[in-house]
Amino acid sequence: MTRSRSRSEEGSNEGVTAQYYHVVCHDCRVESLEVDAEDARNMADRHDEKTGHSVTVGRL
């Protein structure tokens, strides 16, 4: 599994709830955790275009 970004340092962005997006390929071992919805969708689209695999994105 790859992670494109890590969680913010404690104390920063107080009151802001981080959104995470889980990208999963159902045909191979590709998996990613993204903090931006567009980045997650782009990663899924690139993997699908390159491999033809079934990839989904879910918000955590």
C-alpha cells in the first residue's frame, strides 16, 4: 500500500476533520490512501487506463 500524504501534525488545522480516500484495485495488489478526492480519482483512472483493472475509490 502506498500513501501519498501523511496526516497533519497534531495541533494544526484545529476543528478541521480530514477526509481520506481509499483507492483499491480489485484485480491486483494496488492500493492507496489519498487526502484529496481529485488525486484519488486520478490515480484510479490512470491505473484503469494502464491495466484495464477494476478500481474503486471510497471515502473513509
